[in-house]
Amino acid sequence: MKINRIITIIMVLLQREKISGKELAEKLNVSLRTIYRDIQVIEGAGIPIITYQGSAGGISILKTYKVNTSLFTKEDVIVLLKGLNLLSSPVIKESENLRTFEKIKSFLSEQELDEEVTNNLNQLIVDLSPWFSKQNINKKISIIRLALNEQLLLSFNYLGVKNKQTSRLIEPYKLIFKEKQWYLQAFCLNRNDFRIFKLSKMSNIRETNTKFISQTVPEVFSLFEKDMKKKIFKIKLLIDESLLDRILDFCDEKDIKKLNEQQYLVNFNFIDDDYSYGILLSLGHKCICLEPEHIRHEMVERAEKLFKSYKNAANSFMSNYSIK
């Protein structure tokens, strides 16, 4: 929005002694002509702008026109900048992040924004965007954000239990990122209850023109986590040392014990469902379930079915098609 851009320009000018129009245009991803129009608006608002001509020219605010930044210490501002710098997410647009970043930076002088501070800000990055299917998830989040901001009902198709697809109409309330997945907490008008929807299972998402009145929203995942705790139990795995980095994605270090130079014993949190068996199968032949016995037998059956499925499919394909 234009007002946000103008505020960002003012904050940058308050921070910098002088900055060129070209640099401002690059920072805000707009044309140089747009920057000059914004400068005219700022001048019209009574803020004293000074422009310098020539190769060393630029734009500045009259030195005596400065806001009192004593509200924040240098350490306070660095904490705020770190928090903003950590979050790269499809929920926050890059342009929004940049504008806010520049506004907060304006509370530090050029001397305070030294190399040490800059390096400090770049020591840690958290990127919530996916490796793959980035555009698809970003498009979904963009539509959901609009519905959240405008309090509009959303409609979509949802792939549920046994791959049954249903049409849903919901009141959206919260976007949630948990364990590598995006979720949406909403009140489902089809089920007349609050639900958690996984974005990867949502398709054909459309905002409606119908507004809704907000309800009191229950705590996110509370019922789900309570139910999961009842289902979780420990199984014992024997893994090769080459799987250690994979196992650490699912277990705490305290649940892993070194047996010898090549093997580890692992106490693994497990739920008797397809998802958990899929994790074990993904670890391949270098992971063996030692106990309980029924898990080991189930793994054998699933592995045999997988082998037969691949063998039959390959034979059928070879007999029906010629591969050049």
C-alpha cells in the first residue's frame, strides 16, 4: 500500500543522513518516478525534505527534524530486527517484511548499524517455505490470508479418511505451521464444529463474498494431542549409524543409545497406523524393529506386499509395453 511505502521512506530518511532515490527505489521495489512522487507527498505533509544534486547527491530530512528514539535501546532494536530477520514465510510477503525491517532499523543510527550488528542479524535464519510445491502452497496461503483479514467464508474440497473427497464451507480462524506442515483451524459449517485442516489436502480453495461473525476459538491441537498421547507407545529399533541423522528428526538424544561403532538402539515413539509404518519403511533395511513382536511381523507383511506389488507391476508393464 502507498501509505506503508511512504512511512517506510520517512523512517529510512530519519535513520540515514542521505540516501539516493535509486537506492530507495531498489529497496522498495518500485520505480524512481514513484519515489519522487512519494517524496512530494511527504513534503506536502510538512516534513522538511532536502535534495542534493550531482553524483554524490541524494535525499535527506532536515537534521533538526528527528524523532526521539530513546524509547528503544540498541539492544531492544537488535532483538526486534533478529525476530523479523528469522522469519521467511509464505504468510509474510517479502515486501511487508522489508518495510517493517526498515522502519525498525530507523531507531538505530548509521554508527550503531555497524558490521558487528549486521553480522549478528545474519547468524540465524528460519525459512518456513517448502522445498517443493512452493507456488501451490503460497497460492493457498494467499487466499486464506485474504479470507482471514476480511472475515470471509471459505469453500474448498478436502481429501479425508480413505481418500474420500468432500466439499467444505468454513469460517477460517488460524493458520498454523507445525512439524513441516501448514494447517488451518476453522469452524466447519458442514460438520457444525471446529476442525483442523491440512493445507496439502485442501484443493480448489475459493473465498466467498459472505462475511461471518467471529466465535470463541478453542485451543489449537488440544483435543488432537490428547488423543495422540493415548495412542503413542515406545518401540525398540536397531539402526545402522548411517541413519542417525534421520532418526534425530523423530527422537530426542536421550532415546538413542550407542551399541557399538556401527549400531544404535533407539526408543521410538510409535502409533499403530500407516503413517508410522511408512516412516519405518522409509528407513530401509538398516533399521530393524526389535520389539514389540507384532510390529516386526507387520513390517514383514508390508515389505512382502511392497515386493510383490513392484514385481507384478514391472512384469505386467514389460509384457504390455515395449521400452525403446
